[in-house]
Amino acid sequence: MFSLPIQEIDATELKQWIEAKGEQFRIIDVREAMEHAQGTIPNAELMPLSTLGHRIQEIERDREVVFICRSGARSGQVCAYLANMGYEKVYNLRGGMIGWVRSGFQPVAPMSASA
């Protein structure tokens, strides 16, 4: 199977994006709900990998989207899949939540569904 290289961003870059770009881009957490509930990145939306197939239309092609998971493996798979579908503005958080914490950033409580 032909696969395009994925674009990656590290935790420090993502923190800078959050501070500089605000809501101009999306952060999507592809972990399962129980993992997400243990803490995530500010403003991250939950879209478990298991639901991606029927929710792909929710991902805009013209907006930057950073995908996160525990280690960067699942979110990397999502980025590769979307890149092969023609998405150009998708980024994988290198190292996932593990990389986020190792970079000195704290996880936050997930956004509530009613927010």
C-alpha cells in the first residue's frame, strides 16, 4: 500500500500553537473515552479511532488538525490514512500524551460534552 509521509509536531510546538493560534486549528484525541477521561491536551476533542470511519466528514480539509493519542502510534495511523485521502493539514503529535507530559506539560480534564 502506498503511504505518504506524515507531518508531525512536537509537544513544545503544539503548546506554542495553542497559545498563538487559539481555536484556528483543532486537536482531536483518538484514544478511547476511558483513556481520554484520565487527562488530555487543552481544547482536545474526543473522536476515538473506533468511530473515525463514520465521523470522517467532521474533519475539515481546509483547517489544520492535530491528532493525539497515548504514544503517537494511533494518531500517526490516522494522519497517514487522511494524507492518503488527500488531507494536507493533518499533524501527528510526536510521542502523544507521553511526549506531552515528558515535555513538562500537564494533562487537563476533558472538555464537557455540553461545552
